[in-house]
Amino acid sequence: MTASVREKEAQAAPAAPGTPTAAVLALALFEARRLLLRMPVLLALAGYTAWLVWHNLQPWDEFPVLQDADRATQGGPLFVALAALLCADHAVLRSRRRDTERHFGVLALSRGQRTAAHALSVVPLALLVAVGVTAQFTWEAVKPGAVGHGSPAELLAGPLTVLLFGALGVLLARLVPSAVAAPLLIVVFFLMFVGAAFPFGGETGAAWFAPVVGTANSTPFPSGLLGRPAAWHALYLAGLALTAALLAVLLSGARGRTVRAAVAAALAVTVLGGAAQTREVPQATEAARQRASLTPEKEQTCVRRGATEYCAFPEWAPRTADWERVVRGVRSLAGGPAQGRPLLVRQRLEARYGLSGDAALPPSAASGRVSVGTAWGGNRIPEFSTAVAAVLVAGDEKAAADLCDGRMVTVMWLSLAWQDDPESQLRHVRLDDSLSGEAVVLSPTDPLTMTAGQTEVVRALLRRPLPSVVGRVKAHWAELTAPEVTTARVAELLGVGAEAGPDRCGA
């Protein structure tokens, strides 16, 4: 009878996991579910999702450069990582808060194995962040105006940061079993990442020990000129996360030879990645930046369309169609020989001073040469349109930068009249975003200037029906583009009664 009862009880009892590994994974899945349902994690994920939606729906970047778009995925996951640190630390300390630690002694899992399960519980959260990173980058990559190449190593930085901070939370709970330790550490990290330079920036040096290393470059670089040790940084983050998790297991009492060897191996990986990522920019990259800045023609591919030749760095070759649309729009309004004047549109950048450099491009003195940068969209379109118009009128960029007479009216009308909502484009191309008074007019190289009178004449022209102005411009093209023609004379030729005022040439 007793044997029969025991047999039935054995059949009714749940089967124990076959191996300690299975038990650790089962506990890790249980803790992962709890972690994902914690309020700080839910709020962080909701905020991250809202930021992704807001960022991806903004119309400001219809022409993304993918080697910049991959780095843009790294900032958002930091807040999820901070929530992971807090909640992982809180989960490990749960048994201490509830005074149930002593009951775990009767379980099959040791304290070290339970710690390993807590460290593994962060993996699903990191995978969710990886989905967000993939969605953000894919959204940019599928845009028709996207150019360049993303880096898988750069995309790994966000998910690896979540893993790292979750492991640090587990380690902190074993080092300092106090409920206030994690919040204090989060405050320190928050001040470092947000109150200081968020995200940390720099091409070389100690900045790469931070989880996210940004570079505030306003000019996109070809992917071959970046010189960022993204792969070494990803290895460093992975090694650091693994080291933190294994140290937590070691401090939990699992001091076997396997654990100690794993800690040593993880630490070696961390040191290798950390040392390699802080090295100087490779000499080959420096030389490539020099060539791209001084002799871009040696690195570019060119295509001719009509009277214009377009030369671009290989990754920007698809963008020549957008440049052609602008050149065609400006030429359609020009008169005389300008309609068929040969032009060479060459892409230029200044890369010798690194990713954070912000040096201006000097104007070219070559006849018919028009410079265009590596950024596109937004204000860059009217800026390039102004450059094309200025070269058609003045002959070259250097002469265009010195325009001070009535030819500025012709330049600005050519630049703006073919565009949608030309008055808004006029505002965007002026440095002070104004529609009245004197202003500096932006272009890919040296800026141009408009007097208050020229501004009024241009605005008056833009309000008139386009065909009537086109006819006058073509009929009087030679005089409108003659050196020293006054703004008052240009207004008279175009039938505008606006107050022209004096030109800068006589000032």
C-alpha cells in the first residue's frame, strides 16, 4: 500500500529539469517575463517606441546617409539600459527584501546559478531593443534618397549597451546589496550621458570607453573615411557585459575553475577591444581623407547629362539625379548662352580635420565649376540652386562670392523662381531666415550677400506670374548679367517698381 501511494505521488509530481542548465534557463525565462513587466522597463520601452515613431515620421531627412543613420540608433537605447540596470538590481535583491534567501538553500539551483539566470534575463530586453534599432535603420535605408552603407557593428552598440547595463545591475546587487545603490548609480550615469556631452564624442582616446560614442559631424563622410573602430567597440561592450555577469556569478559563490577561466577570458576580450578602440585614426584613413579633400576627382565617378557633368563619390552616385533636377530648373529660366553653358558639378568635402571639423569649402576659380556637398535635402537644395545660378551669371564661384551689384537680383530669381513656394525658399537660404533687409545668402562655398533693396526687388519678382518675368529675363539677359549693372536698372528692365536702393559696390 505504501509503495503504491509513493508511486502515485511520484507520477503526480512535476518532473525536475534534466540538467542544471535547463533549470537556469527556466528561471531566466521566468525572470525575463517579470523584468519586461516592470514599470520602469515598460515606461522606458514606451518612451523609446514613441521616440522611434516621432523620429521616423519627421520629414526633415528624406535623403539620409546610412553611415550616419546607423550611429543615430545608439542614443535611444540608453534609457532602456538604465531601466534594465535598475530592475535587474531590484530582481536580484528581491529575496533579500522579502527575507526568502534562506529558503533557497533547499533548491537544486545554487546561488551562482540563480545569479546567472538573472543575468540571462536581460537578453530578451536587449533583443527587443535590437528590433527597434533594426526598424529605425531599415526605415532610413528604404527611403528613395538614401545613400551610403551602414555598419552592423554600429547597430550592435544599442542592444549591447542594454546587456551591459543589465549585467552591471546584477553585479551591483552582489557587490552592494542595498536598494539605494542602483538609483544612485543611475543618477551618475544620467549626468554623464545627458548633463555632459550626450552622447560622448571623439574619434580616438578615452571617449571610446563610454557605451555610446557620437561624433557631431555636420558633413557626412564617405564610409571609407570614417575611421571609427566600431567593431572593436562592439567587442569591448560584449566583453564588458560578459565580464560583469561572470563576476556577479563569481561573487555569488561559484568559484569553480570553469567560472574563473571564463572571467579571465571575458576580461581579456574586454581589454583587447578597449585597447584597440582607443588607437589613433589609421594612417590609411588619414591619407584617404587628404585625397578626398584635395583631389576628389581621383576618387569620384562622373556622368554627363546634357551640357552638365556630375562627379560624385561612389556612394553618392544615385544623388546626381537630384542635382540634375536643380540644374535643369535653373537653366530653364536663364537666357542667352547660359542655357547651354558647360557646367561641372563636383561633390566636395573637407575631411582633413576629422569628423568633428567644420571647415568651409573655398570657392573654385575654374570656369563653370559648381560645388555641392555631401548633405542634401532641406536648405541644402536652395543653397545648391543659388550656387548654380551664381556660376551661370558670374562665370565661376570665386567671382560669384564678390557679387555686389544688380546681378544678385538675377542670381536669386534664377535660384528661387523654379522652386515650389519660392518665398519660403528665400527665407531658408538666408542666414537670418528673414524676408526683408540685408542678409547673408548661404551656398556650398563662400556665402553671397543681398542688400535690402535687392531683397525687395526679388520678392516683387517672385510675386509676379512666372511666364511674364521669364520673357523679360531672356530678352534682357546680356544687360541683366553685365558687370556693374545696378539694382535699380535691373528692376527697371524687369518692370518692378520696388525701391532698389544703393548697391554695396558703391558703399
